[in-house]
Amino acid sequence: MPAQDPKLISGNANLTLANAISRRMSMHRGMQVGLVDARVERFNDGEIFVEVFENVRGEDMFIIQPTSKPANDNLMELLIITDALRRSSAARITAVIPYFGYARQDRRTKARTPISSKLVANMMVTAGIERILTMDLHAAQIQGFFDIPVDNLYASPIFALDILHQFNGDMSDVMVVSPDVGGVARARELATRIGAPLAIVDKRREKAGEVAGMTVIGDVAGHKCLIVDDMCDTAGTLCKAAEVLMEAGATEVHAYTTHGVLSGPAVERVSGSVLKTLVITDTIEAPAAARACANIRIVPTAPMFAQAILNIWNGTSVSSLFDTQTLVPIYEGLYPKGMWGR
């Protein structure tokens, strides 16, 4: 075990999650692990200023900062905090980025367009980040954009625990649905975890940003359908897919998405949709409207991130957290352990 303790510091993107991770690490270690005392503020013109009030020389530092809305401000906070720590002689700097922004720009889809994911990766490495810990990258190949270690956690083990809990372990009439062909691997992986069949919603587009029609591939009649995706932005496609599934004979439709971006009219759409529940994680701090919405539910990622940080710190396996059974004791407070013998 390293001589120095892990130290956490947070920007302003998701202080609620950062404090929750800190509390969980304190529970795991049996000693207080708090956030490093610092200020991340702005001058009148929006310029970001960071000051760290504690000595971090030789420390193993973990910066908790998703690059969610406003993406550019939160990204700059991450880079400037990194620079402050590097210039203060921190031993190692790990960026804990629960939601990695710019992940949708991972390739050139048209002429004269950028690969912004690669640019952001270069900026992080140049700033002094030595390791990345994130969750459900929109495109797994983004890991290859970095010349430093990247640990990409998955929400599917947490979702599996939640699904088994919500449906009392009975998967006989449950079906996992991918909202598009590109998400089949993600949906199949969750379906395998819970022992459920798989269906696909095939989207046809006449032009970018507009869905011309949807077709369900698979027999969903009489099933409780679980749509699985990595993010929910404006929720238009998600709500339309739920309607199509209900028209195809589904008895009820739920959605499990890792990152609740929830832009624009998303919450209003979900509230007025046929979705029985939309389950998101807290990788992005949910707006008040989402927290108040009757059919939106938030599951915590802090227990998983806290354990992952401890595993990185003490040099043990992070991939062990891909196993649902590994998370059972970590999430026992939320999902009672007695169920998993079924």
C-alpha cells in the first residue's frame, strides 16, 4: 500500500458526487477522507482562478470533475486545477471524469470537421494528467486517443443490481432493448447479466437530426421492455422509441441511461411520455426539474467510483468492478444482499 493517502479535489461541475465519493471512501477506509480545501472561482470576465489551500507535495491526487454542461467551463476548470497541482509538486494526478464531454466527436463524419475527442485528450495529457478514470465512454475507442492509462467503468453492473431489485429477481417477462443498431453491444451485455432476451429498435433517418421512422426487431409483445443507452440528451428519440415499443405490444417501458444530459425539453418530454421510469446515474448533477419528476429516478455511482479510486491508489484491479457480484457488498445498503441467491 502506498505511503501517502489518496487526496481528492473537486471542481464545480458536480460537488454533490465529489462529496458522496469522499464519504464512501471514508466508510471504506475507516478514516476521514475529505476534499482538499481549495477555491475554484471566476473573475468578472469569466476567467477561471484556482487556489489550493493545502500542501499537496508528493501526494496522489484525484480530481473529480465531469465535463458536463457548461462543457467548456468545466473542461477548463479541470485543466487549470491540474496545472495548479502539477506546479505544486503533486506526485501523481488522476482525473476522475464521470462524464467525458466531447465524446460524441470521436471521428470525422464529414469533410472539414474536427475530431474533438482527440483534441481534448491531448489537452488533458499536456496539462499534466497521468491517468483517466471515467464511466461509459460514448465510444470505447476514445481510450486509444490517450497515451496514458484510461480506466473506463461501466454502469451496467449497477443497472443489473437495480433491475434485479426492482423486478424482484424475476426476469421471465423482461426484455432488454437497444434504441439503435450502434448500441447493440451495450444492450446485449446487460441482457446477458440479467438473463433476459434482446430486441432492437431500428431507426431510419431522412436527414441528420430527424428520425423518419422506427422498426422493432424482435417480439416485444407481453414483455416489460428496458431501453438501454449511454446518454439521454433531449430525450426525443428515447420517448419515440418507448411509444413504438408500446404499439408493438410491450406491457411497460423503462429506460436505463448512464448520463442524464437532459438538455432543453428533455424532462418535460419524459414526464409526458409513456415511459414508466427513466433511470439515470449521478455522473452529471441532475437539475431540480429532473429530481422532481415522478418518472425519473437517479442511482448513485459514488460507491463504484470510491472503490475504483482506492483500487488505483493501492495498485489493485479496477476491472474487478465490471463484475456485478463484486458490487453486491459495495451497494448492499441500496440493494439488500439476500436477493442475489435467487
